[in-house]
Amino acid sequence: MLYREAGQFKATYVEDQQIFPIRQDRIAFAILLAVAFLVVPLVGNQYWLSAILTPFLVASLATIGLNILTGYAGQLSLGTAAFMAVGAFMAYNFELRMPWMPILGSFALAGLCAAAVGMVFGLPSLRIKGFYLAVATLACQFFVLWALQRIGWFTNYSTSGVITAQKIVILGYAVVTPASKYLLTLSVVAVMALLAKNLMRSQTGRAFMAVRDMDVAAEVIGIRMMRTKLLAFAISSFYCGVAGALYAFCYLGTVEPEAFNLDISFRILFMVIVGGVGSILGSFLGAGFITLLPIFLNLVSGWIRHTFGVELDHAMLSNLELIIFGGLIIFFLIVEPLGLARLWQIGKEKLRLWPFPH
Amino acid sequence: MSGRNIGEPILVVEDISLSFGGVRALQNVSFDVREHEIRAIIGPNGAGKSSMLNVVNGVYHPQVGTVTFKGETRHHVDPHHAASQGVARTFQNIALFRGMTVLDNIMTGRNLKMRTNFLQQALWVGAAKREEMAHRRKVEEVIDFLEIQHIRKTPVGRLPYGLQKRVELGRALAAEPELFLLDEPMAGMNTEEKQDMCRFILDVNDQFGTTIVLIEHDMGVVMDLSDRVVVLDYGRKIADGKPDEVRSDQAVIDAYLGVAH
């Protein structure tokens, strides 16, 4: 009943093209942001902040990155973790070799390095599509990990091949507590998500979607194929690179190249599929769903143990988790290929009419 | 048709030959299109009509021959260059961006007129926002012209066929083309939809002075709309002239009805 847009008239095109055209959505989103920035750091305990919310935000950012490439521009990629690894290791090197560099500067430069790698491995996309392109990006995944393990410079010749992320200091303030790391991650992710949303509703985003939907027609109306595809790879990899840097500095702390293996690439791809292909909101929903699912299953098993006194052993639990996970992916592919974002949209459309049937 | 001043040739194709392996799609085809005129290309299936349009805007590259548009002669036309010179087209099988709304589809038609870079667009301030709104206004004019206001926020994949054809026309119109290539704009439409489409084509030609090259199978439409007609058969030009002349041409009648060998 409360969710109505009756009486909200759009008098200008600016109003018509806002991100949240409905007033109730704007209010709800402002409340969500306020809770995320003000309430959560105060009430969240260490476990929730550093083990769940921070990695969830990092995963959301990487998912936005992959969604720009795969969801919007239609180029399938399995190299997400590689671009994240480039971001993580280059941020470490920028901090190591240029200690005067502000940490956010290092993150941005690391993102640019990832963008450069992304463009190089995006070159095959000019000739090949779909599964074949996925295989080409798979090469990127293996090559980058190989380079990070074999070339000592990247890990500062550490014998174990493991790096320890430097302490984060912003304007003299040391970011060490889980709450402050969470806030840093949240700020970066919020700003970058907004930029991505703006970009996707502008000409660049439309060019990406045009290339995805019908490349011949896109070319005929004057969209440059090479520029658009490489730009998609660059922007996507930039997002993944910054996500990787945040992953290393705000979550893991000590990082080995294997932390960015193919599993992570697939996980991010699942987040895109479950959340919603071609949706920024969906990137958050997908990342949230897949990060929270294991915790939810854990709670359920605890509840089963508590009420029925049945002991579920750990091996079985983790297998069960994989089974449910796989089942859900298949479920989504069949029932709602556009993911949670689409379900959310359908829910809102229903809500606008509720409680009336029409 | 009296308001238009048909001018000098704006497009001249000379001696075009195009083959795919052993298949000769076009052989030594030459014709011209004058400014502000409606020029039809007709012919039986497989005559090379669509190939001809693809040569004009650079999707196919002919082995022999040149395309002269606005005084600039080229052997190898690049699609992006053709678009930036003011050539727009629609496709025989609808080539819309199915996942995007009608509004976004038509907005893509204006991509060559947008000047801001992606960083400005990401910030959505100043120039980028102003540009987006200015182009939105132009696109709304196209939407009004084509009478599709009610579906502007609908994804095109959900629209019926006739409306999709109209949106595709809109996307090409949004580019404000000087030369408009229409590949069977009325295929698969009912009489009413055909009438609407004819009206739009005539209005575009009349109000904006756009030169139109049209491929169409409906002879009634071709005879009514076009100023001059080119007839292709098996990749060769067999007739060229005013609709009445072409209609009574023996070679054309033979091509359509077949001849006894």
C-alpha cells in the first residue's frame, strides 16, 4: 500500500532518468546506506565485520567488474581471479617501492595495471566469441598465477611466495580494526558501484549492450567494435583489480598467488549468474547470496543438531553445501536466467499493485 | 511529392562485383541515387539486393568497383566511416538490441554525435549529463514522430513485430542520416502496418529531405513510393528507370514470371 508512485510526476528528463525514479526507493536506499555506514560498524562484531561483510563487499566489487564485461558487454571471461591477483600484487608492490604513495593511489594504480593486463587478454575477443573466448581468458588465469609464482619481483623475492599486505594508513589514521577496514571497503565499493551505474546508463553502457545484443547492427550505426570491446575489458579488469587489492589489504592480510585460483573466477561468475546478468544491483545480491549461503547452511545444521540431537560431521556438511550450491545454480539457470535482480524487480511490480489483483 | 527538389546524385555505385567463393552475388552493377529521392531496388529472391546495401555501408567489401558518397569515392567502405558520413540503415531481419528498452535502442542511434568520454559519463556531472539530456530530447522527437510514446520504456524483445520494425526505423532516424537504406521495411506486415510504414517513409523523405534507398517486395508499395527503380536479377542490373517504365520492361517481366527456355 505504501509502495505507490501515484502522484510522482516527472517534469524533466533528468528526473525521468534518475537511478531510483520512485521516491520510496530513494528513501529506502538512503536508509540502507545510513545503516551500512553508521549502524553496522557500531553494532557488528568482529566476526561479522571481518569475516563476512568485508569479503562480501569485495566480492560485490569483483562481481560488478565481471558483470560489466559479461553481463553488459557480453564477453564471457574466466580470468576474473587473475585480474584480482594483478590488483593485489601490484598494490603491494606500489606500496613497497613507493612508500610515499597514498594507499588509495596504490589501489587505483593497481587497478590500472589490471586494466592493462585485461586489455592484452581481451585482444582475442576481437576475433572470437563465447566459449572460445572463455578458453582464451582461461589462459590469462593460468598465465598470471604462473608469473606471480615464478617471477620473484612480484613477491619481493619472498621464499615462500607469500606477501604480507602493508598496514593501511589514510591521512595519518591507521586502518587496523575490523570496523575501519569494513568502512574503507564499503566506501570504495559504494563509490565505484555508483560510477559503474552511471557509466552503464550512459552512451558507453549502451555501446556495451549493443555489442552484446547484435554486433553487426552496432557496427553499422557507428559503434567501434575494437574500442568498445577493449574498453569493456579495461573497465572490468580495473574493477576486478581494485577488488583484488581490497581483498589482500582489508581481508586476507597475507596473500599467496593461489588465493586467486580458478575457483574464485568461477565463484564470481556464479555470483553474476545468480545475481543477475547485466545488473549492478544484481551483483550485490549475487555476492550476498553466495557469501551468506554457507553461513546459513551452518546455522541450519546447528539448529538440526540442537533440536534433533543429530550430529552432522564436517565433511558431510561441506559436501552438502556444494550440492545445494550446484542445485541452486541449475535452478536459477532454468527458472530465472536473469537472476535475483529480476526476481526483485518482479516483486516490486507486484508490490505496486498490492493488495489489488490488477 | 511536389515539395522535394530532387538534386544531383548523392550516391553513385560503379561497376560493383562481389562474390563469395564461387557465388557471384553482384556483377558489374552501377546506378546512382539523387539527393532527396526515393530509390527502390527490386528483384527476385537472391538477386543481390541486400548485398548491394551491405556494399554501400561497408558490411561487405566488393572485389571490384567503387562507391561514391557525397563526392568521396571509395573502393573499401568501412561501416563506421559510412555511419559517420550519414548513412543509416535498417535490416531485413530485425537487428535491434533485444535486451535494451526502446528508448535506449533509439539513443544508441545518436552515439556518433556524443562527445563526452567514459570518465565524464561515469561521474554523470556537467557535460556528460547535459549531453545525455540534449540527446534525450532529440530522441523524444523521433519517438513522437513514430508515435511510440507508450512503449518507450519497454524492452524491445517484448514488442510485436510491427512495432519492432518501427523502433528500428527510429534508431536509424535518430542518427539524422542523409542517406537511409531500408531493407524490406514492410516484410511480414499487415495492410494497416504497411500503410503506417509508408506514411513514415514519405514523411521522413518529405520533412527531413532524407534520401532513401528501399528494398521491397510489395510491388504496389514500390510503384507508389519510389521515384526510380533498379531491378536486379542474379546479381546483374536488368532495368533502371521510373516505375512505369520498369513495369513494362520485358526483361523485368521475364525475371519475375520466368521465360520458356
